[in-house]
Amino acid sequence: MMELKTKIWMTGALEWFAYIGDGEVYLGGREVPYPLQDGDTWKNRFGDVFRVIGGEIVLLGRSGRPGEHW
């Protein structure tokens, strides 16, 4: 099992957040892989793309908001 260096937490609404840099960042909900492993990549509902690199969650950028399916 990998040691994650980024502080993360889940809210009562089952949404994941993390401290990345100096701020609190929304990681996503069900789209966040669990357990997190080095190399995992995902996109949250706002289009922010994250990857686990060397035990840290890195915000790679925004790739455009994915479509919502109702």
C-alpha cells in the first residue's frame, strides 16, 4: 500500500477534497479512484484533471467540463 503525502478528506456528501499548494481543492465524488495508487488519473465534474505522482496528488489542469448525463 502506498503512503499518500497529500492530505485528503471526504465530506458527509461523499465528496473528496485535498490541500494542494496553499488551497483546498475539490477532487470529485465517485470518479476519484479508491484506494489511490501512484499513476492514477481522473477528471472531476468541473473538468479538473488530477494524477497521483510520487505519492502526491497533482492538479494537471482543466480539460473542459465533461458532459452531464441525466
